[in-house]
Amino acid sequence: MAEDITPILEVENLDISRGSELVVKNASFKIFKGEYVGMIGPNGGGKTTLLLGILGVLKPDSGIIKMFGTDARTFDQWERVAYVSQNAVNFDSSFPMTVREMVSLGRVGRNNLGRKLSAEDWKAVDEHIVLLGLEDVANKRIGELSGGQKQRVFVAKALVRGPELLLLDEPIAGVDPTVQEAFYKKLSDLNIQRKLTIVIVSHDMAAVFCRMSKVICVSREVNVSEINEDFEPTELLRKAYGEHFHFVFHKHECRGDFHSE
């Protein structure tokens, strides 16, 4: 049987405005099963707007979005898609729910509201707690955790229902670089082991160019490139960040470290 090559996500000639301002202009790209995609670009460039348009939270001005080959306007299998926003961890630190209870909410969907979780549900919850390295804090309240731990809780909650596409909007902004590297490595493992398709908004270009297979650069206009051994990102980055930026690359344990000057 031939392998299905229908894109998991397809965007064509997409324009999205917020208020009177055109924020995303004429975006076109395809994402296929098993890709690990980094979305980069300057602050205010439209990355979050693009994600919210894909999810249907913002209505595009024009263009086409397809999810698993179906027009997003009629797509009704959103349980196949999981999203973690950049504001996921911003809640009252005295919130009484434990890590295990929070992750379990991922097993509750529109089709089973009010249903008591089964032994199978709780098994999946505990497996994902272990998967994200949270077993030592499983019975702690969410408010007691570090920023990096909180983010992993919300990723576990997103993954526990078994999505095929995971969208993450700056999930570990402001945490220690060592924690960031471990987090990106965990996503790499999920991508490889489960063939999970991942799109992550990130400012960590070293992680993007080191670990990911495709980069979407958003600065109102959207430019896309495969990441391979021949990939040279300078031209792509200057389109987004400006010709005045100078990009310097250093050796890295994966593929190459990066910073801009």
C-alpha cells in the first residue's frame, strides 16, 4: 500500500489581520507527518497570530488552511491536534490541583465531558508523567513547580490524549538553558519514537537548526526552508531580522550553535 503523503497541515495564500493591521501576509507552506518544525521570527512578527489562525481562533482575511487534507472550516477532528499556548503556566500559584490531576484533564474531551476516568485513562496519565520526567512531582500541587516543570506538565496534558499534531507557542520562554536543551531533546525523542508531528515557536535558533527538520520564518511575510546538511540560514534570517544583522555560527554538540550580532 502506498504511503499517504497528504500534508498534516497545509496553508495557502493566507492573510490574517488583527484589527486594521495585516499581521500575516500571503503565507504558504506544507507540513507532513513526522516533521519537527521550528517557527522563528522577531517579536511581533506574527508567529502567534499564524498559530491562532491555523487553530481557527482568528479568522483569516483570505487563503486556505487544510488539516489532514480537510478544509479547516469544516474540520471536526480537533482531538487529533494539541496546542500549548505561551500563557499556559500563568495561573494562580495557590491553585490546588496536583500534577497528576492536571495531566488527567487531557483525557477529557468534548465527547466525554463528565465521564469518570477509567483505569486505562489513568495508566495513560501515569505513562505520560514518566515520559516527561515528572514522576517525582506527580503528587505536588502545580503552584509548587518550577517554570520548566510546569511547561512539561502542560505538554504531558496535551500529549495524553494521543494527538497527531502538537503546536507549541514558546513553551519554555525564560527558563534555564540547560532545562531548555533537555526539553527540546524530549520533543526530539517524541518526534522520532512516535512519529509525532511538532510545530514549535521558539527564539532558540540553535535548537531549531540543531534538532528540527524544517524552519518557518515569520516576519509578516513567511519564508520556509528544509533544514539539512546544506542548509545555510543567513539569507532566510535576514529576510526576517533585517540586512543589518550579522549571524555567527559556532560548533555545537548537535549541528551548530548560533547567535546574532
